[in-house]
Amino acid sequence: MQYAYPVYRAAIEAQRLGIKRISVIEFGVFTGHGMQDLESIAEQVEPETGVKIDVIGFDSGKGMPPPVDYRDMPYVWQEGFFSINVDEVKKHLHRSELILGDVGETVHEFMKKDRAPIGFISFDLDYYSSTVRAFELLKYPDKHFLPRTYCYFDDIVGDDYEIHCECVGELLAIKEFNEENEKRVLCPIHKLRNKRIVPAGWTEHIYVFHIFDHPLYSKYINTDKDW
């Protein structure tokens, strides 16, 4: 659901804005199960919405790098964790693009090509430092994104060893990004759990990348309501 909900909502947003194709991205591929889920979700969402979906995954291809400092929470994660078996992952993917290398570099190569606007991004890089490097993607011009791009942050809630706060990890990366940008912010969907029939923990991980000066941000899309 943490992928199905945001991908579906992104496709609906694109449909209402007259956008025929979007990109969905996963940072941190590991076993490839998330990519497989995105492919399956895309195949279900496309015929319902009429919006085509490109699936892209980013991974170092080598597992986690050495932690930079305490902000990477090295008491939880260490170098070499989540090493990917590239051949095995590719064997189970049918329509995805897998991009290997340092995300701080590969995102720039990725954006040099003509891409459909990004509608969903999953950030599952664990470290603060790796997340900050992935945030390079969010600095590109608004034409590369939906005005409200859905995001999933995996490492903001965890087991009892993962003591997450806004001073370390992904939450710190989010906090700093918001402090440095006035017209672009990453915010959770307020009380998303109350919109679900059965409240679930995944709702705490869903954020939206708002681009307030995007030319389509204020375009009316709530067209199914009879006011």
C-alpha cells in the first residue's frame, strides 16, 4: 500500500492535469521486490487512469557506503549492508530501468535525458548523507515533476534500535531541505491515516514534494465533486 496509494494518486493527479505519462522512482533497490511491486501497480493503474508509468530504480550496486558521521546513524547501519545481486534483480524485472552507481552522480545523468514528469519517489537509502545526495534530483526545474510529487520515506520509523529524530537520518535531510527552500517543501500528508478505512503504519511514511511556483500547482483538479 505504501507504493500503491501514492502511485495511484500521482496518476490521478497527472490525468486531471492532462499529463499522459509519469515516472516513478525507487532509491535503494536491494532485492528488487519494491521494483516488482511498482511494475505490478503500474500495470493496474495504467488502464484505469489512462496514464502511462515508467519505473526507474537507483542503487549503488555495491551495498551501503561507509557512514559519513553520526548523522548516518552508524549504530544501526554499516558499510556493505543491503548489497544487491544485480543479475538476480534484473531477472525478475520486465519493464523497469535500473541505474547503478553513486546516486549523487547518477541522478544528474538521469535528468539529462528526456523523461516523463516524476510523480512518485521512494527514498530508502537509510543514511542521511545518501538521502541528501538523492535530493539533488529535487533541485531540477519544475517541468520534471508533477506540482505535487508523492514520496515515501522508509527510514523515518523503524524497530526499537532505530531512534529516529530530526537531528539524524532521513528526517534531518528533510528538515534541512525545507529550511533551504522557500517554494519547494517536503511535507507529510496531514492525518492521512484518517482517510483510510483501516488505519495503517505506512501512512506515516507518505510525504508530498510541493512545488508552489510550479505553473500547474494551482490548476483546479477536484472535478469529481458536485459542490
